[in-house]
Amino acid sequence: MILVWLIAILIFAGAVAPLAARWNPRAPRWIALIATLLDLGLTLGIWAQGGDGSTRWIKQVDWPWLPAFGIHLHLAVDGLSLLLLMLTFFLGAIAVLASWTEIQSSIGFFHLNLLWVLAGIAGVFVALDLFVFYFAWELMLIPMYFLIAIWGHERRQYASVKFFLFTQLSGLLMLAAILALYFAHGQATGVYTFDYLQLLGTPLSRQAEFWIMLGFVAAFAVKLPVVPFHTWLPDAHSEASTAGSVILAGLLLKTGAYGFLRFVIPLFPNAAHEITPVALALATLGILYGAVMAFAQTDLKRLVAYTSVSHLGFVLLGIFAWNPLALQGAVMTMICHGFSTGALFVLAGALQERIHTRDLSQMGGLWNTAPRLSGAGLFFALASLGLPGLGDFVGEILVLLGVFRVSTGAAVAAAIGVLAATFYALRMVQRAFHGENVHHWRIPDLTPREGAAIALMMAVLLWLGLYPQPVFNTFRPAMDWLQQQVNTIVMR
Amino acid sequence: MLLAAILFTLGLIGLIARRNLVFVLMSLEIMLNAAGVAFIAAGARWGQPDGQIMFLFILAMAAAEVSVGLALVLQLYHRFKTLDDEAPSEMRG
Amino acid sequence: MHRVEIAALLPITITTLTALAVMIGIAIKRSHTQAFIGTVVGLAIAFASVILAGGVPRQVTPLLMIDHYASIFMGLIIVSAAGSALLAYRYFELRDTQPEEFYLLLLLATVGAEILACSAHFASFFLGLEILSISLYAMIGYLKERRHPLEAAIKYLILAAASSAFLLFGMALVYADSGTMEFARITRAETDTWYPLMTTLGTTLIFTGVAFKLALVPFHLWTPDVYEGAPAPVTAFIATVSKAAVFAVLLRYYNSSAGEHAFFVILSVIAVASILVGNLLALRQTNVKRILAYSSISHLGYVLIALLAGRDTGNQAVVFYLIAYSMTILAAFATVTALSGAGRDADEIDDYGGLFWRRPLIGSIFTIALLSLAGMPATAGFIGKFYLIAAGAATEQWLLIFVLIVGSAIGLFYYLRIIEAMFSAAQPVAPVLRPISVAEGAVLVTLAVIVLWVGIYPQPILAVLARR
Amino acid sequence: MLELLWLIPAIPFASALVLSVFGPRFSRRGVAVMGAGSIAAAAVIAMLVAVGFLRSGSSTYTQVLWKWIRVDGFEPEIGLHLDALSLVMVLVVTFVGFFIHLYSTEFMAEDEDYSRFFAYMNLFVGSMITLLLADNLLLLYLGWEGVGLCSYLLIGFWYRDPENGLAARKAFIVTRVGDTAMSIALLLLFTRLGTLNIQELMQRASQNWPVGSSVATLAAFLLLGGAVGKSAQLPLQVWLPDAMAGPTPTSALIHAATMVTAGVYLIARTHVLFQLAPAAQLAVAVVGAATLLLAGCSALVQYDLKRALAYSTISQIGYMFLALGVGAWTAAIFHFLTHAFFKALLFLCAGVVIEALGGEHDIFRMGGLRHRLPLTFWAFFLAGCSMSGLPLITAGYFSKDLIIWGALAAEHGHAALWWAGAAGAVLTALYTFRLIFVVFFGDIRTPVIRTPGLAMTIPLAVLGIGAVLAGYLKNPLISYLTSALPPTDTRQRGFMTEDMSRAALAFAFAIGVYFAYLLYRRSPELAERVVATTGGRKVRAWWFSDWGFDWLYDRAFVRPFVWIANINRGDFIDGFYSGIARAADSLYRDLSLTETGRVRWYAAAILAGTVVFAALALWL
């Protein structure tokens, strides 16, 4: 029940926001902030109760929706979903804070979209019915599209349409695959249902399993994104407003990774195991390619966007290493990437608000005038390059440790990817914050509001870097279960 | 049956080849009547009255068709001062 | 005739009577409002009678088969016709012609459509189609003072008549072979003569006639011109009533007789071509009515997939999709109509620049309609598309599904272009916008609610469809 | 007492955190007290811990603070491990570190980013101590990367000059190349041995792997990769000379006394592994020997005071590597100790000199400073003597003697290595006294504008004493270190005895000093004449440019990478998708042509369609 509330609060608050805007133009901000914080509080409450790793499904709700198709409103959280929900609401609140002064036009409609996209993402993370999952998966695109298309930057139209087309096309492939699975299950067992738990272990021929899996993989690979399906990402990230970029990088990409973990691996273990070499190759390619691309960018947000390609490569790598170390590392990387990259986008947005450009060549020497902002930039650049002691490192080292057992080559290449991260991270710091302040910027430093958001994210990253065990404990049951699904395959 | 097919083809050629809208309407009439002939032939084959009934329907319908058609052609002549079927082709693409 | 049969025929009868009543009313006193109210009330009663009569399947003479599907289709046709009528009132009010006869034509066309929906025989097929078509010629050209409606009407007339000729000739050929004109009894009588070839040929010709009405590739070329030229409420009528009625007959005909491999292949080719060509043609089109015309080509292509998939799922998917599509496209044309000033229709994308910011309600509704056309969740179009893919997946039509997916992606592009314009900061070049009337507002909101409701909780409709 | 161990890294970390958050609001005095005081506190605690540890009599002490990660058998802890090796190093780091901090309070007094400097410095000390005390390789890696980060931050401390930024990035990236090798070593070790705890790791390695096994060799080589990066040994030495762009105290602390010896520490820490991999150990020795010679040559021709010292650092660390490579483990650590004192001192003196001359780095614009900066001169002189190995008095002599003798006589000793060491000793004396003669003797070329205050002179004095007297710790220290490191197993090879080696070292010192005197004091024209020859000029340029390593790396790695990255800035993969978009667009155009608006054309299309479908139907 509380799961429905989580989403209902967001939808309701989103619907109220434009109405409240007529009463007071600033009201939507407060509404959005309160709604996200309320949800964050609720999820923290769930975590406090059941996040100790003792049970697999911490909360569940199962209502019939469209019985004609065997569709239920089946929502549930396990440790993995719970953590991603917390990330969602945390970054949601951050996004609201980051847009506090940036968004000055149609504030009500902006927050409607912001809250609804969060609702969609939350829906994706809790859905245990494939139809509901797909529903939420597609539903989050529309507000996201508006966030980019209305409040984005110069090339927002191009970027938003590209984003929409990529995700929609791949999403429909997944829909076809979902239906194929539905009928395959129905024909095999006589039970026509979209329920995830029932669809697990559907007997499929080798070919059918492969093709159905491919439909799912298409959707998740575009979202993740896997090179060469990544080209929507730099455009969308760089053209979106700050909140849009934060949500895209911090959350939307995670839905792709989540999809692999929740659906591809458990539903199609055999087929997924068969594509391991391809997946590992694409993952390492993504890590390296993303890093090289990031190095070459002159647009700050585009640079950060390509770092996401690189980091999400680690996630894919971890998922397809088929062992607990890498798997948990992948999840850790997902979570930490949400914070570190989200924060970088917040900073990029703060910069753009101040100097009205994202072009690195127009920056330089900003430390001089905005030391707190620059220091934060440095901090998150370091997180991005995998500095031990910060969260990203924990995830990456676990992935590397896990992958090393499976494929030395991939692990070594990925380790080189970590090295390559140094190139772009330092280049970014140099171009933006260090050097002489040649353009004579005089900009205000982080405001207390921004500073608080950033400091919180720093604290979280440090915590995750030095004492990540509570997080591991939370998603361990989910991962253990996943591992059981996998083990029989890997053993063979 | 063969006669019907030949008539139909003639009508079709007229439809595609003629520019004058009145001739186009006439061609349509020929095609419709060809279909009617075909119905009669088919009805004859089975010794049923259905074919001839259909022919009657077709006649009635063709009359209605032509009356509306001529009304429109009249209007067209009013507006465009021509009966060329190329004239009313402002909408395209 | 038994009473039950009379009851079953009630919708058609009531619509016809309404037409008569309106005609007499006009003869007595010319009053737009009176004709309008008469039409709407009559259609409302007709709709009620559909619900009342929608019981057991009943064959009324060999001509008409009033079964479950026919009832649903008639309900859909009546609702769509009523919607068009509601839109027409204000639209014609602004244009100083004599609008009363329009309702007469509309009702007649509706009668034709209803007959089509029930038809189980070539004769009723043909009669219904012609009643519908001839009324439509006049409706399209109703604004005879203007050039574009006239052009559209002439084009439609010539081509529709030609396609009718094809259809009739095809019917004659099939009849010649099988000796019956009832769908259910058409069989290949002999195999040793060349007559069976005539059935094949005839069926192809019938498809030509039907495909023309449904605007399927390659018989689609008229569509954009007619959609653009016709008055917006008439376009709405063509896009909904005419399409639904013809598809109803196609569904019945295909299911009862034509489900052969050759025709399966032909219809598959038509479906694929319609989806791709329709969507591609709309890609950079700047006229909203033409965009909707092209999109209708592809949407009918989508529906063909369900038809081809067959079985119960397929048939249900066809009906569901047509309902969803009709409601959606009606909402879209309602927006176009509601925004069209007296001078011209609001049909250029530029007319919609910044619409959302100036008219949030209409903007939202049009957005919902477009998203529904694009098949986004929480709209009727999504469930419809879901149903189509389900139907395809149930019979493993993977190629067709793939084409549908590609087509949807292309389609998304141009729907987004309109949405983009509505949400942009641009102002329209020449303001054609006018304040909307209460009736229009009510229609718009109702349609939007329906589209959303069907998108979120389609269970009632699914339940009706599943009933046998 | 021992329980206080965790405070040694914690205090600097806490101070760094406080300084970075609230530093800008503190007064300068407050920052100085906080910055230097935290290190003093750490040093005091380190001494208390040392006392406690020595009293306890055990050879190791482990303090687990908390479980860092616990995932599927991978269970590194945040745990500290104290033994003789780490104790010695922690003491040196905190002690020398404190004096350098003290020195910095005055040296950096004028700088606007005073608090940021101390925040970085404290962060560095904390990381370095973490590195030294880590009980597992992952935590060690944390410290390892932490010190690398601080090195980067401090080299680029004066961020306004892009040159500094470049040097900083170069330092970070080049060391990270080594770190990557090291991280792969971690992966390999954990995968094969199932733990990263250093003690367990060493135990399991020696149990599971025979001497010379390929896995051990691979692991050792990978660790060596990390070590050469951090310690600026061949082939990754290129970053250290440029690192001199940082403030001088930084150079003293990070790039001379402590961080750059982390590689030495790493190899000593994992000595079991290297003992299992003789090939890797030989490589350590060869790298050390080659580095000490090459860097010595380069040091000879530098005219930037700090760069010259940087090359001397590389060269001295080469000695340590040489010692490790031949198996003279304790000698390496002893040399680390003495080197920490004399090299820190040299840098601090250089800082004084450079400050005094208003930022002049070129030694040939210096001169005659002996009288103007007497204390500095004496400190520099003592440290120089120590580094060059002035026999029997200085600390450097004792440590270097051990190494050179070990190069011949230790387990893996070899005559060639001895000769390299001896030649290096000549070079050391030569370049050191070149600096002394050029900077402190001769004519005054640039006026002294500033003399050091108390906070700068005290460290000079204290470290000066250390540079001389630390040598007398030799015997107790070495014997104490053997509780953590294997004893050096020496035996005579060939005719040479230990005394002869000592004499040779003394002789090398004398030769070096004499030639330095000859070339840079008595008749500088002689040096110029040598350099003036074509060969001389070329050799000089070659040595000056660090044997062309920079040039090579630039062309082999940096430029190709940047070229590839920039040429693909637009992402060629996107071309595929825009190609699809273009194709759709042209299809749209073509198809639009069919919509002619002409009714007869439409009718023809209907006919054509019908014919085609009829044909299709009949054919099927």
C-alpha cells in the first residue's frame, strides 16, 4: 500500500503544482520539494524497518487491474528497488533544489513534469508486473521529453526528439518481447499472466529465449546506454536543464541497468549467459570509448554525459561477469554514479546559470572567484575518476575483481578505462576551475541552498566510499536470489 | 462477361485519359454499367434474379452519383471557369 | 419480421427516422439549432437502442447480420457521428452558408455506415457503401463557395466512384463463381473451369474498393487532399465513421470467406506499405490535417495487422483499436475544429505555435490526442497498440510487428513536431484562433477523458469485447 | 597507548576536513596552528605509540577499525597494521612532516590560499600514514591514491599558471599508469589467493607458489609497475622533475622525503612476493641501477635548483630500489630514513634560497650565498655531504655504504650493480657539490631580498642534525627492522671485501668533490669547454631533457591519443543514426512527389495497384 502512496504522492503533487502556481508562482517548488522529501522519508522508513537484509520482498501490493489480460498492479520492493527508490527521491529533491532559481518560466508545469518523471521512474523500480513495468517505462518518457524540450538549451528540440525516438523504438521492441513471453508462458502453462514471479522460469526453446531476450536487451541497452546505442545520451544530457540532466544521468540510465538485473538475467538466464562475450566486449568498449569521447569534449555537460557512458560500462561489465562480487559492484556503481554524476550536472547547471555557457574554453580560473563551487567540482571529478575512499571506487573495484575471474582481458581493459577517467576528469578540472581567469569571470559562489545539496552528496559519497556495508546488506538478499538463478547456468 | 470486362476497361481508359470532367463522369458511368452487365451475366449463369436486382441498384446509385457529380462540376465551372480536371489540384504534397 | 428483428434494426431505423424528421423540420422552418438538436437527440436515442438491442446475434434477412460486433461498430459509428455533429454546429455557424442540410447528409451517411457495419451480403455492402459515399461527396463539398472543399469533393467523387466500380465488378466476378452474394456462403464452386480464378480476381477487386475507402497504400493518394480540403468536422467524420464502417465489413468479409493465403499475402503487403508510406509521407509535412491524413493511412495499416492475425484476439484488437483510434482522432479534429476561425481551418503547424501556453486546456487535450496516436501509455492509443502487438504476437506475426514498431517510431517524430510547436514560445503567424464554445469544450473534455480513461482502465471495454 | 594508533592518520584527516570547510574563515595564525599542530599531535602520538609498541615487545600490532566491505569472501577492513617497517616510516613521516609544516607556516605566509595549502598538506600526511599503516592492499591503495591526489593538488597549487596545471596532471597521470598496473596486481592477488590482507597474502603466497612461479612473477612485476610510477623510477620517472612546480615545502615533503618512497615501501612490504619472483626482484635492482645513473647524469646538467634536486631524488631512490633488488631490504629502509632527512633539508634550503632571491630558480644566477645565508649554507652543505656520502660522519654515507656493499654481496648481488652504485656515488658527489659551489660560492649575482625567520630556520637546524646523526642509528635500526624484513644475507663475491667497498665509496666521494671543485669552482671555463664541443652539447641536451623520455612519450602516447580523441569529437557512431534520419527524409521527399494533387494520376495509381495485386493473387 505504501508503494502505491509513494507514486500517488508524486502524481498528486505534480497535478497540484500548476494549479498552485496560479496562487503563488513559487509554490510549486515547495510542493515538489515536500513531495520528494516525503517520499524519501517514507522509503527511509521502509529501509529502517526492513532494510537489514533479512527478507527478500520488503513490501508488496497486488491488485487486479486488467484481468482480461492477466494484468495486476503488482508492486514490490526488495533491497535493490529500495535503494534505487531512495536514490530516486534523493536526486529528485536535489533536482528540485537545483532548479530553484534556474527555472523561471512556467514553474508549475515544470514541476509537474519533474514529479511525474520521478513517479514513472519509481514505478519502473517497483513494478513486478511486466505490463505495469512497461507502462511506467514508457510513461516516464513523456515528462522527460517535456523537461528537455521546453526548459532545455539551444538544441533542445533535436535532443529531445532524438531521446524520445531512441527510447521509444527500443521500448516497443521490448513490448513485443514482453508479449511474446506472455504468450509463450500462456501456451506452455495455460496461465496467461504478466506477473513477473510467475513468468520466471517459463520454458522456452533456445531460439525463442534468445529473441525474446533481445527485445528486452534492446530497450535496456539504449537506456543504459551501451555503445553503439549511446548517441542520444550526450545530446539529451547536454541540452536538458539541470534537473533534466540530473534525472537523466542519475536515474534514467539506472532503469536500464535495473532492467538487466531484474528482467534480463532472471527471465532469460541461458540466453543471457550465451551473449556474455558480446556483452563484455561492448561493456569494455563503452568504458574506453566513453572515456576517450569525454576527453575530447568542449561542452562541459557533454563531457560529463560521456563519462556516464564510460561508467555505465562498468555496470554492464559487472552484470555480465556472473558472480556476486561483480554483480554487487555493478549495483554499487549504479548508486554511486547517481550521486557523483548527478552532482556534476548540478554544478554544471550552477555554472551555466552564472556564466551562461557550457563551453570549457569560455571557463578557466573559476577557483579564483568561486572556490566552493570549484572545490566541489574537483571532488566529484575525483569521484568520477574512481578515487578510493569515494563510493565509485568501491563499485568499480568490485566489478573489476569479479570480472577478473571471468575475463582477464576485460578486467585489464576496464582498469585502463579507470586510468582514462583520469584524463578527462583532470582535463575538466583544469579547463573549468584551474588556470588563469582569462575571461575575468566574477561570479557568486555556491549559495547555501546549492551548497547544502552538494555537501549532502559529498557526504553520501564519502560514506559509500568508506562504509558501504549497510548498502550491501540491503541489496544482498536480492543479489543472492539473483545469484541462485544464475548459478545453475554458470555451473553448466 | 467478356463484354463487361471490355466495357469496364474502356471506361477506365476514359477515366485516366480524358481531361474534361464531364467525360470523366461519363467514363465512370460506363464502368459502373460494366459492373452491372457483369452482374447480369453472373445472375444468368446461376439463373437467379439477384444479378438483375443488383443492376437496378447500380443504376439508381449511378444516377445519384452523376447528379451529385454534375452539381459539383457546375460549381467547379463557377469557381475555376474550366472543366479541366487539372485545374482543381491546388492541394498536393 | 419478428419483434426481435425489428428491435435489432432499431439503430438503423431510428437514424433513418431522425434523418426524415430533420428533413421535414427543415422544410417547415430553417433553423440551424433545431436541425442540430434533432440530429444529436436522434443519434443519442439510436445509441441507446444499440445498447438495448445488443443482445443475441440475429440475422435480419440475408442482407444484415446484427451480431455482437455489428452492435459495437454501430455504437462506435453513432458516437463518432454525434461527435462530428457536435463539432459541426459552431463550425458552420461561423460560416454563413445554409448549414441545415448538412445534418441530413450526416445522418444519411450514418445510416449507410450502420448498414455497412451489419452487412453480410454484397447487396447491403454495396448499398451501405454508396449511401455513405454519396452523402460524403456532398458533405465534403458542402462549403461550395470555397475552392478547397470543392476540389476535395470532386477528387473524392471521381475516385470513390471508380473504386465502387472496381468493387462492384469484383462482386460480380465472385458472384459469377460462387452463385451467392452472402459472405458466409461464398465458396469456390468448381475447380475445373476458370471460374475460381474469377473469385481470386474478384476478391482482389473488392479489396481495391475497400482499401480505397480505408486509404491503404497504394490506394491512399486521395487521402491528404480530401482531409485537407474537407471542412474539419467532415474530415473527422471521414476519419472515424467511414473508416470504422468499412473496416467492419472488411472484418466480416475477410473472416468469413477471404482468409486465403494469397489474400493474406496481399493484405500483408498492403499493411506494411501503408504503415511505412503513411508515416514517411507525414514526416516533414507542415499541414496538420494532411499529417493526420497520412497518419490515418498508417493507423489503418496497423489495424490490418490485427485483422491478419485473426482469431478472437485479432478481432477484438481490431475493434478495440478502431474505438481507441476513433476517439483519439475525433479529439484531434475536435481541436482543429475548435481552433478554426471563420476564414480558414487551423491546419498549419504554425497555427499551433505556443498553443499550450495561451490555451492550456486545448493544448493539453491536443497533446493527449497526439500522444494517443503515438501510442504512449495512459492513453487509449497505447492499449490499442498493445492489443495489436498482442494479437500479432499470439499468432507470431513478427515481421508485421517489427514494421509496426518501426512505423511507430517514425510516427512519433511528426507527432512530436506538432507537440513541439504547441509548447514552443512561438506565436502563430496569422491568428486563426477563436474562443471555443461550451459545446466544443464539452466535446473536447469528454473525448480527452475517454482517451485517458480507456488508456488507464480499459477493462469495461475489454469486458464488452470479450462477451460473445 | 597502542590503541591510539588510529589517531595518527585520523588527526591529519580531521584537520584537513576542518581546514577545507572552515579554513577560509580562520585567521592565518589559526590555520597555522591547526595545520602544523595536527601533524605535531600526530608525531607525538606516533612516538607514544612507538614507545608502547617497543615496550609491548611484540613484533606486530593490528587495529581493525571497521569492516570496509564484506561481499562474497572479499572482506577488506579499515585496519591498521603496525610493525617495525611501518613504525619507522610513520615516525619519519610525522617527524619530518611536522618540521616541513612548521617551515611552511612561514614560507607560505604571503599566500592567499593559506588554508587550502595546509588542508592539502594535512590530507597528504593522513593519506601517507594510511598507506604505511594499511593492513591490506586495498586500504594501502586508498592511501596510495590519496597521496597521488595530494601530490597533484599541491603541484598545481598555484593553479593560475597553466604550466603548473600541466605538471600536476602529468604527475597524476604518469603515476596512475603505474597505479593501474598495481590495481591489476590487486585483482590478480585476490583472485588467486582470496585475500588482500597483506600478512595473509604473504603467507599464502609463500605456501601456494613455488619460487619463480609465473603468477608470483607477474604479480610482482605489476606491483613493481605501481612502485616505479610512484617512486619516479624508470620508465615512469618523467613526472618528478616537472613536479617541482609546486611550492617548495611540497617538494620537500612529498616529492623528496615521503611519497616518492612509497614505491620502496610497497616493495619492502610485499618482499615475500618478490622473493618468490627472482626475475622481478632482479628487475627491481636493474631499474634502480639504471635510474640512479641516468638521473644522476640528468642532475648534472640542470640549472634549475629544484629540478637538479628532483633528479637527485630520482637517483637516490634508485639506490633504494637497487638495495631492494639485491635483497638488502633493511639497507633500503635505512637509506629511506637518511634520505628523508637530507633531501627534505636540501629542498627546504633551496626554498630559502629561492625565496631569498625573489623566486630565482636558475643556479647560475645565484652565487656567493655562503655569507648571506650562513645557516642555510651550512644546512645545505651538511645535507649535501650526507647525500654524497662524506665518509664516517654523515648519515648518507652509512646508508649508501650498506647499499653499495649489498649490491655486490647481498643475495642477488652482482659486480655490475656494484659498479653502477659506485659510479652513481661519483655522480652524486659531483652534482651535489656542483650545486654547492655554484650557489653558495663565487660572486653574488642576485641580491638577497629576504632572510628566513624562526619558523624556517628551526626546521633547517633540526633536520641538519638529523641528516648527520641519523647515521648512528644504523645498527639498532637495522637489527630492529629485521623483525619485519628479512635480514641481509651478505657474502663475499670475488676479491672485494666490505672495507674495500667502503674505501671505494669514500674515494668516489673524493673524486666527485674534486671534479666539482675543478669544474665549477676553480676553472668553470673547463666545464664550458667540454660542453662547447658538438658531442658535449648533444650529450648535455640529451641529459638535460631526461634522456628524451618526455619526447618519446609525447609522440608515442600523448599525441596519438589526443589526435584520436579530437578527430572523433563528433562521435562517428552518431553518423549512422543521422544517416538513417537522412534516408527517411529523402524517402519522404520522394514519396511526396507521388502526391501530385492530380486526380487522373490518383486513378492510375488505383489501377496500377489493382493490377499488381491481381497478378500477385493469381500467381500465388
